Amino acid sequence: MSKLTERLGALPPARLRGIRRGIEKESLRALPDGKLALTPHPSALGSALTHPHITTDFSESQLELITGVHASPEAALDELVQVHQHTYRVLAAAGDERMWVSSMPCGLPTDETIPIGRYGSSNVGRAKSVYRMGLSHRYGRRMQTISGIHYNWSLPEVSSEQYFALIRNFRRHAFLLLYLFGASPALCSTFVAGRPHTLQPLGNGTMYMPHGTSLRMGPLGYQSEAQASLAVSYNSLEGYGASLQDALTRPWPAYEAIGIQNLGGDYNQLATSLLQIENEFYGTIRPKRVIYPGEHNQHLTAARGREPGLQLQRNGREVALTAWGAELVAQCAPIAAALDATHGGSQYGDAVRAAALALEQPEGLPSARVLAAMAAEHDNSFVSFVRAQSAQARGALLDLPFSAEQSTRFDAMTQQSIEEQKRIEAADTLPFEIYREQYVSPARLGVGARGRLPVAA
């Protein structure tokens, strides 16, 4: 009996049916001409501080739509569609802004013009804005406009040690996900204006990599020279917590030079440590900037994944991406069979078979299809292509049925979120500076005290 068979035997149908997932989807608000909308977060969408399903990420122009926890992928997607429907009805009532459907941003203004998220006058709301101001000083605002999807996942009876084993496994093999599902081989040239890069010009205002798959997950994505110095341990919760504790308390000279406040008394950042708060760390399970063994593979796949014969590094030796990917896909087959047996149907097996075919036919990959559509229909213009896709998504979502009951339910959530923000603001008693000092104090961090980490790709 193979080790995989033994492990699958430890996952009876009752545990597999206990899998839970949720989705967090970010999208920039864009104008019809493909430029960033600079309007405030629409008040008709409720409070970005307290609404359970609609908030903003880094920018006031960057929506984040959030589902609850669901027992099936279909239920999570159904709720995400409903949140989109409500959001688009609000946007359509106010004008013709649309949600930009690419992870790489639309046409951007100068860095300092990109608006930072605002969350009201409460201490917690001010802290969220100051944290984002710190990100803008540390990394620049353009980098923060990259939008993505977070997939939160859990399985019953999984220990912290097992979650960390899953995280390590994900980090080793994430190159395959970038290859199979990456769809950002090109971008608007405003994103890299004034920055060094190795992209090639394509159409008017477009830069790309000919064999790129997911530029947002490569060196052009979240950059942090400071975080590159972190030696974060993924071997245990204790080691991971200790690594972050160090980053949250270690002074960083470049950030000390920025200071907590400027000469006018406005806040520049929450702290001068390497990380302001734990959320600033771009590692965890997502393949980001911090370099560990195997992540050079992710950068290669992001920039050159469809290049014929591309070689990756595995245990100090070169191996073809397609060969290694085929091995991994084959190892997923019995897992897919177990899931199909539990839930019925063949969708998991179908996904594995589609992945195997994609490794043999890279022209069918999303990244290849994006470039083909740009060339055939949009004169190789990234902005023109995404404008068309965004308009199509807008129309499709507005055309879907949306009942009076659904509308009433979302309107109630909007009002409740506004009232909740008012209650939070009215209850504040501490001066913000005292709140900030307590918020970032080493005694309050408690990084290693959590029971387990969320699993989010």
C-alpha cells in the first residue's frame, strides 16, 4: 500500500464533506476609458469598516468582495455572484464605473494620486488608513493596486503541524498553479513607469513577457527588500510565530527615517519596525517576494512558464516544468477520485484530466489565450482587452435576476454597517496616539498564540 493510499484512508467521506472554503476577491473600480476611478468608496455600499461582504483593500478605489464560509465551491461562488450583482447595481445607479477584471491594474495616475482606503474617524478605522499610508511609503502605491483572489480553506481535525506541512507542500509546487491558471502575461505600461523591468513592449501602452503566465506573482509583484531579509520558518507554528515576532519588533533604518509622523503631525505609518503589523508580511502560503528554496521556480514560471523546454530546479537538478507538472497531476488523480466518490459526479477527476491536457497543449492555457485575444481583437492592447472583458462582465451581472428579497437583504446590511461604524466611533475614548502605541506594543502582538493559521492561496 502506497503512502498516498494510506493517507487517503485517513480521510473518510465524513471528513472530506467537512471541507469549508470562502473567497475574497479584489477589483479596482475603473472608468469606461480604462483609467482608475478616483471617486470615494460608494456610500450606498455601506461602511468599508464594518460591512460583512463589501470593503476596500489598499485603495479607496479597490473593492474587496467577501463570501461567508461554505461547504461547497458552488455555494461560495453563488454568494460571490450575488455580492457582485448588488455591487454593480449600486455602481450603475451612480454612473458607469466598472470592476476591472484583471489582477494587473488599469491605467494608473501618478503614485501619490492613488487614493488610500478611508475607514472613518474611529481609532480602528484610523489605524487601517495609517497602515495603508505606511505601505505607500514603504512600497509605493502602484504595487498595492495589484488585485487578487484569496481562497480560504479548512479541513476538520487538522493540526497546526499538518497545516504547516500543507503550506510547505504548496510552496514547493505552486509553480504548477501559476502555469495552469496564470492569466496575467501583459500589463498597462503605467504600472512600470519609472521602474526598472525586463518586460518587452507590445501594443500601444502595453508591456508583456512572450511566454509569461502570471506577472503579478513574479518580481514585478509585491516587492520588499526589507522582507527579503526575513528567514521565516514554516516548520511549526512556534517557529513561524517567532519569525514574525522578530519582524514586528525589529527596527528597520529606512522605516525609522520615514518616522511615525511628519512635521505637520500627520501619520506616516503605524510603526518603524520591519513589519507594521502581521498582515504586511507577503509570505504565508502565497508565493510572494521572500525567497526560499523552490521560489526561484515560481519566478521562472511567472515570467517564462510557456517557454518550450523550460527547466526548473528540483533537489539541485534541472527538470522540465512539463515533466514535473505531469508527475504532480498524476499524483492528484487518486485524491480527485476520493473527492468525486464523496461528493458525486466527476468534476474533480475532470479537473485533473484538463490539467494533464494543458501540460501537453500550452496554447490552451489562460495566459496564452489572453495574448491571442489581445492580438486578434485589440491590436495587442492590454487596456483595450480588459476594458472589453470588464464591460462584458458588467453586462452579464446586471442582466442576471436579482429578487426584491435579495435587494432588501443587501440594503439592510448596508444600513447596519453604517450604524455599526457610528457605534464604534461613538464608543472611542482613547487618544489615537495611545491607541497606536498599544496596538503595536510587543506585549500585545501575541503572534505565536494563535491556534492555527488560515490556509489562503
